[in-house]
Amino acid sequence: MKTILALLLAICVLDSYGKGVIHEKEQKAQNLSIRSGELWLDDSGHHINAHGGGVMKYGDTYYWFGEHKSEYTSDALVGVMCYSSKDLVNWHNCGVALSVTEELGHDIERGCILERPKAIYNPVTKKFCMWFHLELKGRGYSAARYGVAVADRPEGPYKFLYSQRADAATWPLDFGDEERKLADTLNTAHYKDWSSAWIKAVGQGLFVKRDFGTGQMSRDMTLYVDDDGHAYHIFSSEENLTLHIAELTADYLHHSGRYVRVAPAGHNEAPAIFKHKGVYWMITSGCTGWDPNEARMFSSSSIWGPWKQHPNPCRGPKAEITFGGQSTFVLPVGDRYIFMADIWRPQHPIDARYIWLPIDFEDGKPVINWRDGWDITKLR
Ligand code: DGJ
């Protein structure tokens, strides 16, 4: 019986692997090189393992960084993977860019939660800087820190520098004397969650005050480098209720202490940002764990806000659940943009899939139309 089961399993595995290979050939024949939701094979024939990721362009090469996921757990057993490509279709596996460590009690000890890594190049220091969401091993999602690592080469190896919460003892930029005094009086014990008084108090800085001494929570995140070279860390803070946009120091390795809050009590995760014709656009998700939900979109003419919310930009089958995915990054290519998202598979994390779709514009606003397959060479 055991032998028959093993044989059946082997046939299924071979079959699904074969399907991946056939799809790749068909894709190339039709030149519909990007097929969201399918297996995406690297140059060694394995499904790309770079989830919650982002892409950095350096020279004429794209570097895709993402979470390595294992068969049965989303905990970090390996670290951050890096893949390189010149055409965004054929990917070379560069290996582990940032490795977790065996050292007990280390911030990035094997088994920690290390999510949504993003890397950017600093032209002043000539270093590559990686930021990621870090949860300490065995503490669930309670640590809510960001981690920073640095490398001399785009693909790494990245050296871990530190992890911490954000902006301790620092008020947001738009909090003047009056706002600070008011926030100082707020206490989470005085409110019932989701009551109108609580929602108002969240806006007034209820959680900023709660975490003022220890630092603000830092979970789902992205990085953004503006045209003027200033870089920003954008992350879910305040129990995932409010996004923070924090400016980085000139070396891109620390927060400068200047930050603003976006959509207090709006419950946004998975921020992905880009700038088009002078307007900053940010696509986010709601907070439903690994389950997909409806994408949100915000715009602002300044990184510091005010940010205005727009309707869901997705169109097509499953548009109301972001086509089954969750945003992770927007990659500019020429004068176009690629929306990147993850289709999570929490029961079999290594099999999570990718959604890459071009962003169209309707009446000046971003729209993400579903496509079964599309030709990335037509973007340029
Ligand atoms: C949603 C986040 O966007 C993911 O990165 C991950 O943290 C999951 N939640 C965990 O449930």
C-alpha cells in the first residue's frame, strides 16, 4: 500500500513539474511571458522563492529580493533570497542574500519571522541597504520591529546591522504643541476598541502615545527612493491601524526622525508606492492575515501628505480580493509601472505564487486590469 501511495505521489509531483516546464515553453512561444498565479521557474528549473518581495534595478540588471518560504512553515529558516534578471522574465538564482543565523537569541535567529525585505542602493556610501519586517523567534508578531542589513554588492551577502521599533520618543511631523499635549493625555485603557471615541483617539495619537517610549510598531513595509535621493520607510504601525512614512538618513541606514501618519485606524498593510507625473500613489491591502482582501489606493502630491483615499484600482475576475493576492511592490519600468502581489499559500508556503500586472491609467488614475498573460517587452 505504502509503495503504491509513494508511486502515485511521485507521478503527481513529476506531472506538476512537467506542467511548469510546458507552460514555460508555451509562454515563450506566445511571448506572453508574465503569467500571474502560475509556477515561475528560475534558471535551475525551480519555482522562484522570493515572497513579499521587491525589485531593485542596479545598472542594467534587476535584483528581486524576497522571503524564502519553506514547505510547512512561514517562519524564516533560510532568510532573504535574491534573483537577478536583465529582462524580468529569465531569473538567475543568486542564492541567499541575507542569511538567518544559528546563534541562539540573535535578532535574526533561524525560526524568526522575517518578512517583506526591500533593498535600495545608496549612491553616497555606495552600499546596498536592505530593510525588512522582523519578529523575534517565539514571540509571534509582538516584537513588531524593522531590521536593517547592508552589502557591498547588489546580490549580497548582506550583513545584519540591527533591529528595533521606530522613532522612539519622537512625535510625528504634523504634531504641534497642541497635538502633543492632547496625545499625552490619551490612554488605551479608557476606550472600547472600535468605538467612535476610540477611532477618534487613534487619529489623535492614542497608540503613538502608548508606544512613545519604546518606539512605534513596525510591520508590513516597503522602501521608496524619491527623485531627489531622499528615501522613505513606509510601514504598518500602531497595531496595524495606521501607516507611517519615515524619512531615512542620508546613508539609508536609519530613520531621520521625520515621519507622518497615513489613514489612522484605516487598518492598512502591504504598502506599495510609486510616483507618476508628480503624484505619489500608494496601494495597500486590508488586514486579513494570509487571506486576500480588497486593495486600497491613496494619492498625495507630497510624500508628507495629506493622502486621499480612492476606490479599489483592480478590475476583472476576483478584483474584489486583489485577484487572490496581496500587494508587495510597484516596479517602474521605463514610463510604466508593474504592480506586484503575492498569492499566499499558508498551508504550503513554498508554493505561494506571484501576480505581476501592468498599471494602466484611466482619467489620470491608476487601474490594474487582470491579464492571464502579457508580454513584458511591450511595456518598454
Ligand atoms: C499579512 C501580511 O501582509 C503578511 O506579510 C504576513 O505578515 C501575514 N499577514 C501573516 O498573517
